[in-house]
Amino acid sequence: MTTLVMFSGGLDSTAMLYKLLTGSADELHVHHVHLRNRDGRARAESDAVAAVLAWCRAHCRPFSFSESALDFESLRAIPIDYLAVAYAACQVAIDVPRCNRIAIGTLAVDLDEVKRKVTQKQRRVFDAMYACYRERKLGEPVIEWLYPVYELTKAQVAQSLPAELRAVAWSCRRPVPVEGGYRICGECKPCRKRAEVSAQLQIAL
Ligand SMILES: [Zn+2]
């Protein structure tokens, strides 16, 4: 059976992927959704995904990979990430033979009072869609959801990764365009958290 790893290229999902590659023997299918919206971080994430996967292919064990894109750049509102991920995960779970597990890199510490039901809500969206495919006799009867880094703090996430992966995983929500590329904004919540963990552990992050 195969585990579908929903991979954003961020620090948390990189820690999840690295943990599954090095700490399990599960057959893995990694999937990245290019989420294009007004935040404008799709390119930075896509570069991070390429760099993380190249490192993992060279230093870990084999896995398969696919990608998809959802483009909402012309909208004013920014669509909720976990809904987009649930939608894409359903399509990929149907596409990957014998896929019966879905791994998500959510961290409990990121879920405040408002967000604490995110994982259930994401599964509810997935389940409603998946049921439509099951009616057509597609997919597996039971899907198990894994949260391999759920209990970790941000510092533990950072510590769990080799320096090379820490350096290429992307976290900034609103990258700033600069000549020839982009840079982190340094002000969004993930940027501030990375700086805090970097200072706390005295490591480059
Ligand atoms: Zn930022």
C-alpha cells in the first residue's frame, strides 16, 4: 500500500517527508500543489520543493512524485490552504494505485482556538469528495490519515532536519520580489517564528 505525502516545501512538511523517508519503510508518493494566489509565494515554494526533493532523492530512498496547480491569482480573497490541499489530495489518492494513507505536515502548535478543528474539517472535505469516487468503485475502502510531525514544536522540527534541508525549505507567506528572484519578508508569522527558533537554537534557519 502507498502513503500519499502532501508536500508544500515548507519546514513542517519537509520534516514530515524526511521522517517518513528515514523512519518508515512505507512506499511513498509525494505530491505538491502549486497554490497560486495574491500572496505570490508559489514560485518560492516550487523552488523549495525542487531543492528538497533533489536532496532527498540523493540521500534517502526512492519515492514517486506528482504535482498539480490551483490558480486563484486574479481573486482578491486568498483561498484557504487546507481546502485546496483536501481537494488535490482526493484527486491524487484516486490516481495513485493502492493509496490508503495520506500524510499531512500539520503541527498542533500552529492550531490556535480558531484553527484547532482544521484537521477534521480538511478530512470532512476530502471524505465528501472521496465518497463520490467510491460510488464509482474507485479508490480504497479505507483511508488512514497520518500526522507524522503533529506533536513537534517548531524547534524540534528544525532540529529533526539536516542543515541542507533546513536551508532550502520555504516558510515565508509573502515573499518580496527582488531583481532576479525574491526574498523572505521577515515580517509574516512563519518568518518571525523561524527567526525566533534560529536564535533559540543558534542555527541558520
Ligand atoms: Zn515572511
